[in-house]
Amino acid sequence: MPTLILSPTYNYESKTLRKAAQTLGWSTFRFQGDSLPSSYDEEDTVDHAIYCTVPNAFVVANQLSSFLLGCSCDWLPELPDEFLRRKIILRKLRDAKSDTERRFVKPALGKSFVAGVTTGDRLSSVTPHLPANLLVHVSEVVQWEIEYRCFIADQSVVTMSPYRRGEAFFSDYKRPLNALRGEQEEALEFASSVIQTVPCPRAFVLDVGKIKGRGWAVVEPNECWGSGIYGCEPLKVLDVLLASTVLRTAATEDDLFWDYSKHYYRACPNMIS
């Protein structure tokens, strides 16, 4: 049976996924510190699912002779217009700091600073510690009415959950946002059209939403092994996590293209020693 590897962080998601894994008869292991201990015996369990954030996720995957899947920094801005419904460009942080107009700016990969609507001057004031060649996505400002998180495996939406509707955000797992039937069907249809049209990893998270006056669009991709699960079904999330951890000896050329560590180091140079 597979093993679920968890970071030292005890939060709702990790505890919920651990309980779900045990329900399936999986083994679970929560490491302490920055990596798996030298005593960890990977031969006892061939298949692993990892739930952890960068950089520890990369370290653990390497210890398991594996790598993790995820989208490149080019994936979002290169989507067809019908899936974006707004302009997004990939820029270096130093260039984005020269903008005088208000734009929505976010790290192209990772969470090195808080994404939001900003100007170049404001961006400079909150990112003085970051590399000038850090890659960012710069987009026009739009108004999102609805946003859904979709866990994707093998070009299918495995489980999904709303995490924003208007000004209401998912903030309490005991009182999650409800998925409205017609709304969820629209989100599912749109997300499915994206993943069946454009190349993508066989396991990742796709956030989609509805832009006021424009319709359904891709919000952003995320790494499934480090994302919040919101109201998604934990048992199904585990299937996606398992698919996102690829043993190097079993990797296909397509898997190797979506090796997230390769894309992360390109987008976030000098961020991890």
C-alpha cells in the first residue's frame, strides 16, 4: 500500500489527509525538521504521496528518488485567450517595479510575496529582499465573482470545491462555502475543457473562476502537493497526490517536462540554497 508523507506542520489539511489515508489502509509518516530521517526505509513502500511545501517537498522527493509534478511559469500566460479572458504577461520583478499603472502582480511560481493589485512603487516596497530576476505574472485588474479549486489527474477533474463567491472566502472547514448546482456544473465543464485542450501535468491543481462581464476563466495553476484542499473530498485528493509523485526510474518524457523543481528554480532563482 502507498505511504503518505507529511510535513511537520499540523494543520487541518494534513490531519484530514492523514485520517483519509489511514481509512484506505495507507501508511502515514510525518517527518520532523527539513527532511526524512536517515532511518526511513523507502523499500517497504514503493508508492509515495507527498503533502508538503517548498523547499522541503523537493528534498523529500529527492530522498525518495522521485520528483513532483507541476506547471511551468509560462503555462498560464500562454493559455489561449478563451481560457484567460484577460491579459497576462511574464516579467522579471525588476521590470514590474517600473510600472506606474495599477496591475495585479503575483509570483509566477511559489509564494515569495503576497499577490495583489499594486503599482511598481508599492511592489518595490514589499519585495526589497527578493531577487531582481524573480519571474512574476502581471495582469490587468479584473473582478472575480466565483472561484473554484479543482484537483486534476489524468486530464479529469477528480474533486472540486468553491473557495470564493463575491466577498465571501473559504475560511472555516466546519462551515465551507456551498457549491451551487448550476454553478458547479459550469465550473466543471470549463475546467474540463481547459485540461482536455492544452498540455498539462497529469496531476496538479487548477483554479478556475468567473470574471464579471467576461465569463469563466483560469485563475491559476497550483501544485497539488502543497495546496489547500478547501471542501474537496480528501480520499480523492490522495489519488491526485499519489499521481503527482513520480519515481525517476519510471518517469516518462512527459513527466520529466513537468518536473516542478526545474520550473521553480527557473522562476525563483537564488530562492533556495
